[in-house]
Amino acid sequence: MATLATKQAASAGVRVRVQQFGRLLSGMVMPNIGAFIAWGLITALFIPTGWAPNAHLAKLVGPIITYLLPLLIGYTGGTMVHGKRGGVIGAVVTMGVIIGSDIPMFLGAMLVGPLAGWVLKLFDRSVDGKIKAGFEMLVNNFSLGIIGGVLSLGAYTGIGPVIQGLTNILSSGVQFLVNHHLLPLVNLIIEPAKVLFLNNAINHGILSPIAVEQATKAGKSILFMLESNPGPGLGILLAYWLAGKGSAKSSAPGAIIIHFLGGIQEIYFPYILMNPRLILAVIGGGVTGTFTFQLLGAGLSAPASPGSIFAYIAMTPKGGYLPVFAGVIAAAAVSFVLATLLLKTVKQSEEEIDLEEASAKMRDMKTAGTAAQTAAASTIAVNARSKSEVRKIVFACDAGMGSSAMGASVLRKKLQNAGVNITVVNSPVSEIPADADIVVTQKTLTDRAIASNPKAEHVSIDNFLKSPRYDELVERLK
């Protein structure tokens, strides 16, 4: 038993570290998605093959992709590590990798931005309390300038060419998969990883940097669509609407709107966790969708974030709507058929289990998170807050924009209807405010939330749209 517990704890620790690394990657891109979309719209409109070709306005395309977007990523990465000072030095060093290469340096910015912020953070710690009064500004400015300059020179002469070589290798690997019609096999990895809440890391940390480079040359890239395709999730939710039971069936229509139109993919993850066999359905849908995209030459001009059908429409280049819609529909159809067949083969006793109860049961069966969830339960008991102590409730998710925003909205409305005046906000799980009294997360993220803010009371849920824990909180805080 002790050996099993040790293995479970180690497994949970690895999962947390992978999620944290993925959060670091996606955290540098997610806040800047608006800039990517702006670049994508300009590209789709004004390049020679765009909707309204204009050579003068198309001059914006190159500088934005070469300078602005990598600098934003580098600044954001440095800020994540060491605040504004880290952001400034991250941007300075990112300029070194930009000039030291001939391609857009997204991967380079993801590397040197946090690294530069970390180096400056080490220096600031070493001199903390040792600077004479009146010299603080002088030391702060010159230390950032000197360290930033040195690191920028190193990035220009060493890191830039290395990252360019790595990017060329990755691009060649992707091109090999495309040329040999093997790209759909990537969904064998992507779809299970998404259900483990690695969707943002995969899309924005790995695929988008390569896709952007492809889009600068061809005006579009299929890689923007591998993870964000809303079709597989739509098929799962349609199957539950048709063949599901209980709360899973009744909640599916609302989830369809949030997922397909709102682009929040996390909404359908609990439906798979309650019946893990359905992972086969989303894999089948993902492979089919990507095969259809590749067969018909589909692609988007910029990241579709969130993965809404409206985002797909906005990012589709001129003449590309039929291939894009065909891939989404094909993915949804295959996922729907497979999921319906799998649901109809579930035993009657299993079908009648409530969505929340079934999700909890499946989480108990998943050995990877057992030790971490046990620790979470003990933290909840120790940090339970009384009504008078609660001023702020924070709903946290991986990126702080999708499921957390929806969950915060649901909980805020319930509290308002009950006449409870408590602030409810949403945030990334790695940036939970220090003044949070209660933190609400999905179970797979609770251990990371505890690490981010160990003093708060932590509440775990499975379905952020419909959870009995919401009603329990409201009753407790009335």
C-alpha cells in the first residue's frame, strides 16, 4: 500500500509539473491573443491573396509578426517571473533573439523572456537591503540596463541562431507529417491531453508559434486548427443530449452553446471524465477533422482563441470557408456517432448516475490525482472560513479566461439572488490573489491552486456550470 501511495503521489507530482510548464508557455501567449488576432485580420485583408489586397497597408504585416508579437511575448514572460522590471528586461533580451534570426522568434521569446526576468530577480534578491539610501533608482536602472544589455548580446550571438535551427527542425517535422498525410495522427495525443487541461499549453505554447511562421508564408496554417477544432466536443455534447441521462442530458444543451459559440472547451471535459471511454469518440472526431482539413487544404490566418465557431469564421482566409466548415462538421459527426454508441452501451445503473456524482467517481478511480486530492481535502478542512471572514471568492482555471469566467458568473448570480454581497472574480490558477478567502477550482487544478495560495479555503468541483458545492457555499454565506 505504501508503495502504491508513493507511485500515486509521484504521478500526481509529474502531472502538476507538466501543467505548470504548460501554464508558463500558454501564459505568455494568452494575454496577447488580441494582438495575434489583429495581425491575422490585417493579414487576411491586405496581403495579395486577401479580401482587399492593398500593398501599402500590407506593410504592417511584417513588422508586427517580426517585432511586436515576439516582444509582447518576451515582456509578458519576464513579467510573470519578476513583475514590470522582469517584463522590461524580457523585452530587451527578446530583441536580441529577434535580430539574431531570420524568422519570427516566438519560441525564442518564450525562452529568453522568463530567463531574463529570473536572472534579474536573482540579482535584485542579492542586493536587497544592501543599497544605501538615495541610490536605489540608480542601482535599479543601471542593473537592468547592464544585465539586459549583456543578455541581449548573448541572445543575439548564441540563442537566436539555436532557436532558429530548432524552429526549422520542428517546421520540417510538421511539413513531413503534412507531405505524408500523417498530420491527423497528432490528434491521438492532442485530444487526451486536452481533457487533462493541457489544451492552452498545446495550442498556444507549441502549435501557434510554428503556425504563425507558416501563416506568414502561405497566409494560413492548418496547425491553428488541430487543438481548437470545436467539432469533437460538439459531438460529445450532442450525444449526451440525445442518449444521456439525468443532469448530464439536461445540462448538455447549455454546454453546447457555451462550447460551440463561446469557445470554452473545458465545458465538455467533465462529460468525458464521467465516462472515460468517450475519449475514443473525441480522438475519432479529432483525427477525422484534421484529415478533412488537410484533404481540402483548410487553414486559418491566426489563432482562433477561444475555439468558437465565430472565431473560426473571423480567422478564415478568403475562399476557405468550405474546407473549414467541412472539417468542423466531419469532426462533430464522427464524435457524435461514436459517443452515442458508447453511451448506449453503458449499463442502466451507470446511466442514471448524476453528472456530478459520476465525475467524482471517475476522479476517485484516476490514480494520478488521488494523493493530491487527499491533500486538498485536508486543506479545505483546515482553512474553512466562517461567514464573517469571507470578503472575496476567486474562481481559478488554467488560463483565467474560460471556465473560471463562466464559473464565477454562475456563482456570482447565485450569491446575488440570495442577497449575499461578496466579491466573486476569476483568475489564472497560478496568479490567485493573496486576498482570496475562498478559491474554487476544478478538481484537476486544486493542488496547483493550493500551491498558489495555501492560506485560502479551497473548494473543488467537477462541473463549473452545475455543482452542488455552489449551493452549499451560498447557504453557508447567507
